[in-house]
Amino acid sequence: MLDAIILTGTFFGMEAVAWLAHKYIMHGFLWVLHEDHHKKNPTSFFEKNDYFFLIFAIPGILCLALGLYTSLTHLFYIGLGITIYGFAYFMVHDIFIHQRFKWLRNSDNVYFRAIRRAHKMHHKHLGKEEGECFGMLMVPIKYFLAEIKSKQQVNV
């Protein structure tokens, strides 16, 4: 039971870590790696921003390994929570929103539409300043309300 709480808490805690890292690291001193995500090079599949995949995977891998090979088993569940969040982030951000792979297309789901709308608001700013919506899986309620309103207008 405690393992499930640790895993779940880590997964949801990673949203806060992602928000803080995105706002203060990616849009801060490591903007040099994140900039090409906002100013996409159409001739390249890869971005310098992809290095963040490795940067964020390292703590998860370390926790998984330490949890497996030491008596600190709680670290395994922390690492698993980090890894599952990373997978969810990849699926939502790279697959669904940016469609780097054409697996998931549009959705009529209000939650996914709100995430896409919030992310579009984030990308309307091409520089590192004046950004908004730095999270991924949790977005401000105004985007849910806008999507609900949009869906109601379509159904009228």
C-alpha cells in the first residue's frame, strides 16, 4: 500500500517539478537548449530540447537502480513514478500535441483539448520571457471552460 502511495505521489509531484523546471530552468539558464522548441527548425526532426529527455530520465533511472540493488526499495517506486510521468509527458507533449509521431491525432475529449489549448498559449511566446502555462498534465481551469463552451457551441 505504501509503495502505491509513493508511486502515485511521485507521479503527481512530477507535475510540479516539470512546471518549475520548465519555467525557471528551460526558460532560464538552459534556454539555449529549449529555444529551438519554440522556434522550430522545419528541416530537423531532433531538437536541442530533446536533451531534457535525458536530463529528466537520469534521476528516474538512478532511483530505479538504487531501489532494485539496495535495501532502499522505496527509491524503486519513486523512480517508477518519475518514469511513468516521463512516459505520460512524452505521449501528451511529443505525440499528441506536437505530433512528432503520427500516432495520436485530434481528440474530442475536453481534457485533451484544454491541454492542447494551454500549450498553444505557451508557444505563442517565442522568447523565454512572458511565458505562461508551464505545466503539462494540469492546466488552468479557464482552458477547460473555454473548451466546454466551444464544444457547446458546436453542438447547438
